Amino acid sequence: MNNKLISKKIIALNILSAFLLILLLTINVKAQTLSIINVDAPKLTPGAEGLLRIEIENPLEDDIEDVSLTLDTRNLPLSIVGSSEFSVDEIQGEESDIFAFTIRAATTADAGDYQILFSLDYKGATKPKTGSIGVRIEGNVELGSSVSTDNAIVGREGKITLKIINKGFADARYVSVKLIPNNYIIKSEDEIYIGDIDANDFETASFDVIYQRKNPTINAEVTYKDFENNDKVLIIDKVINVYTKEEALEKGIIKKNNTVLYIILIILIIIGWFVIRSVRRRMRKKKSTQSMNGGK
């Protein structure tokens, strides 16, 4: 009797253990198989918002209840419009569901790739499933330019300065500026490597030149790489004001060189001083002679 009772208890314990093991395996399988199978991320630019769609699949035959997905955008230039948690009552067996969030990029965000942390939870889970979702903030490089000159007078050596301005949301990388001769002789290197131009910033490149004629056209090429690492070229084609010496004098750009005149005046003053001195000596000598004659 006792042996039979013990055997029955052992059998019952084995059955219970097997049931618990199956239950744990089922829960574990759910945790492992409930997964993100597709992410449709919006194309964002600084200050813009878009819809982030995340598809979650349940490949099991059984339904999985109370499924929730939470996004964490802390320490990122991104924010969730509305709730950061999206939940559904259930995902039916061998089906999937879409979890949608509206996300916004900060106006000051730098273009680049960012990872949003997520937590996927459901009823009966031992612990949430965690991971990250990649979102890209795109930015365009928008280069502009301005030209300034120094000592812009025909026949004289001066300077041409090109100011390259990045008005876009992304950095322009590996920027190089090449000046092409056009009615001016380039005295310095004709190509200058700038490096990177940050978004909403500028850099300059200066060249020493000799102007050969009035109002030449500045020709230059600015080569760089954009956010997508594509090679780009900006062509600069601008007319600048270059004056003749006479025009520069009239406009007060340069002052007339009076050095020779000053030298002549100094020489005349010196000559005049010697002449006056000589005349005075003669007059004194004449008076002295007359005095001597009168005394006799």
C-alpha cells in the first residue's frame, strides 16, 4: 500500500513538473518569438515630424495579450508627439500588428543616425524585450558664396577673398576651393583646402593676385561631399570691381603719392636758406666796408 501511494505521488509530481516545464517553455517561446519584423521610419529634417511605423509579429498559434511597445528618446534630439507607449489588446496567432508613433526632430538637431531604445512587453512575460530602432535625421548642404577684394587696382597686387557659406542643415565635408585665372594673375597657390564647413557657418579662402584689367569675372570651383557622401561642385562666377589708378585716386581708394613733391620742397627750402644766408653775408660785408670808408 505504501509503495503504491509513493509511486502515485512520484507520478503526480512528475506530471506537475512536466506541466510547469511546458508552461515555462511556452512563455519563453512567446518572449523569443514576439518580434519586430519591419520598421518604416520617416525621412526627418531638423524641426520636421513624421510617422514611425513598427510591425510586430506573433508567429505562434496562440494569441498574445496586452502587448505594449514603449520608446525612449531621452538624450536624443528627437521627441514623441503624444504618448511614448503604444499598446493593443492582443496580437492573434500567426498575425502581426502595426504600432505607430509620431516623432519630431529638434530644430537644432544635427544630421545623422540615431538609435531609439524600445521596450516590448505583454501579458505573462517574464521580462520585457529591449533593443533599439534606427532613425535618420537628414540634412542638406546648401552652399553660397560672396567675394571681397583688397587693393583692386589694375596693374597692382591685391587679394581676392572667397567666403563660402553653408546655409544647410548638414556639414559640408572635405571642402576645397580652386581659383581659375581670368584677367588676373594668381601669385599664391590656386587651390586651398578648407576642410569641413559646419551647418549654419562659413569659411574663407584668400588668394594673392595681380589685376590685369578692369572689372574681371571671378571664376572658382568649390568641391565638397554632402551628407550622403556624394561629390558636389559649387561654381562661383561673379564680376568684381577693379579700378584704374586714376579712378582709384578719384574715389579715394588710394592717395596720391606726394613724396617727390615733398622732397622738391625740402630741397627748395634748403637752397632758399643758403641763398638768404649768402645774401645776408654780402649785405653785412658791404655795410662793414662802407663803415670803414666813412671813417677815413
